[in-house]
Amino acid sequence: MRTVEHYFTVPLDHSEPSGESITVFAREYVSAAHSEEAAGALPWLLFLQGGPGGRGNRWGSLGGWSKAAAQDFRILMLDQRGTGLSTPLDRTTLPGRGSAPAQAAYLEHFRADSIVADAELIRAALGSGPWTIYGQSYGGFCALTYLSFAPEGLREVLITGGLAPLTGSADDVYRATYQRVAARNEEYFGWYPEDRKTVERIARHLRSTTEMMPDGVPLTVERFQMAGAFLGGNTRVDSLHYLLEDAFVQTPGGPRLSDTFLEQLQGVVSRRSNPLYALMHESIYGQGQATNWSAWRMLAENPWFRPDAEPLLLTGEMVYPWYFEQDPALEPLREVAELLACRQDWQPLYDSRVLATNTVPVAAAVYSDDIYVDRDLSLRTAAAVQGLQVWETADFHHDGIADDGERIFARLLGMARSSGR
């Protein structure tokens, strides 16, 4: 493959184009099977990564869906604002904005509406006509925002595991999420009954013994529960089993959690590399009302996920207020996180009237057992977007494109292009 790095200057606030600007980075990937001249004539495909807060993929080679797409497209991998090589946003840079209210005001420009406005400026800068976009997870949410506010920039839209609820509150999302994650726990421990005992052993151990994480803070039961992030994939569940199988070592002072286990767990429970996820996650469901720590409040309706519950259940992508107390990378952002949770005047991310009369070909994969993006809510959204074609499948979970991306991409592109629009 060949790559080209692109840096774009965009307004921080697109409603004030002459105001403060930031940088947005994107990397172009082209198959070396195309000559440079032929590659220059290929249409663009913009990939919108999951998140929020996830930088664009860094590929060492084309494979899976990217290999399939590179046959016919130049792929543009976007570092959404605040991530990767775009103007950075983390615990070290955000305080430069000033007070916590000033930081919160800055962060309001890091949602899907701003990402879409960036994409349209980038499309124009590249001299592209309407292009193809491919949204995975949160990238699919962004795709729906794109369809709402800039459909003229789109040739066709592909979405995997990312049909956001167009209306309703974050509470609706987390009620469904807790149910899906509970079912996934039951399924997992049915496959690995020995891991049920290991999880209970770890919880009992943490309640009586202080274990320090590599980031220098004690590992709590609730932080250990975050290992449930592995439950969102077909093959990643096996990674959870491998994590748990060598959790303990015998020491002169008795059994302790192994350095191997703690080091691997660190990568799951820390938001050091993507603080935007914790800061902005609930805001992606905020439209005209405060989210007010929805996942935390919905925990009261699902007490079997409490850290003192027996048997202990592992959690999914819920973001809780204590993240900003127990994660050193987030602790400096605690006050601004509270302000964002209480914010009531979030602007709409979707235009239901525009989506109801949509004319852009759209094809979406909905995963029946997705623990992150609920199947029922997804199908409700699909029915509200005119012409959106759904492929529902139980063959994959949320990370389906990592399992068989080539097949998924080919099927969705074929569906979109068979629509006759």
C-alpha cells in the first residue's frame, strides 16, 4: 500500500468560521496495485472510527475490509478532532483552556455535528464530489448526523454496529445495555464455568487485599468489572478467558494478582489514551436534555451489576462518575466531566424530517446480540430513515469487521448499490 498524510485547518466552532481554528489529521491509504495515476482517479471512501475518542486505525498493511475497499477506493482514515495527530485533547492539554466551565464550553465542539462539518470541509479541500462513508460503531452515529445535515456530500453510506437512537434519552440506551450485558455474562460463563469461580475469587481478594495497578492506584472491584469490555466481540471473549487464566500467582505472603494480569488489565481500565471516551460518551445521546450520569443512575435499576453483588457481573461500556476518581488520567478532568453530565442544552444531532425523506443509499449491519448498540433501538432507527437497508445477523458481535470485514464490507456495498437510487 501507499500512504499520504493530510493536515487540514478547520474552525473550532463551525458557526464562527473566522474564529479559532484547530487541526484535523487524516491518512490516505491506496493499494499499491494501482499506479499513482490510476489511484488519483479513484473515488474517496471516508472511514469514521468508533469511539468517541478513538483515533483512526494505523494499518501496517491492507487486510479485511480495507483490502476489499482499496480495490475501488482511496481510503481516508480520519483522526476525528481531539484524537491522534489532530489537535490533541487530554488531561495535559485541556487545562490550557482555562477554568472547568471554559473547558466544558470547548468540549461542546467535539461531537458528531462538528466531526461532520470537518468532513465536509475536508471533502471540498480534496476536490471530491459526493463520497462514500463507512461508519463503525460511533462512526455510524456520525454517519446519521451526516445524512441529517449534509446529505449532499454523500454518494452512499455503510454502517456497522452503529445505528444510534434518533430520539429518547440516554436512560433508554442504558436500560437496554444492562439487559444485553447481563445476557452476555450468562452466555460467557456458560462457555467458561471455571471463569465464574475466578471472577469471584478476584472480587473476594480485592475486598481484603490491596493490589496496585501499574498506574499506581489500587485496583478496585468496580474497576476490575470493566474487563467486561471483552464481552463485546466474538473472538475477544476468548481474550477475556486468557486474561483470567493466569490472574493469580503464589507468593511467600500468599496468593496475589500477577503482574501479567495487572499489566493486561491496565490497558482495559485506563482512559489515558482516549479520555474523550469517558468525557463525551454519554453526550452522544444528549439532545436537548442532560444525561446526568445515566449509566450510574440506571445501575439502581440493575443492582446485580453492583460491585458488592454476588455473583459478580462484568460491565460493558458504561461510564460512571468514579472513573474520574479512580483513573489518574481522568482525575484532573473530574469537574469538567460533571459539568458535561449536567449540561441541558445539547444541540440536536439528527434531523428526523430529513432522514424520513432520505435519498442517499444506506446499508447497515445490525448485530442481533450487540451489547453496545442495542438491536431493538437500531431497528427502530432503521425504520425512520427512508431507504435504509438492514442486514441483521447473529454471526457477529460489535467488532464484526475485525472478524470478517471483507465479507461485511462487500455485502453492505452491494446492498447500497442495488437500491437503484
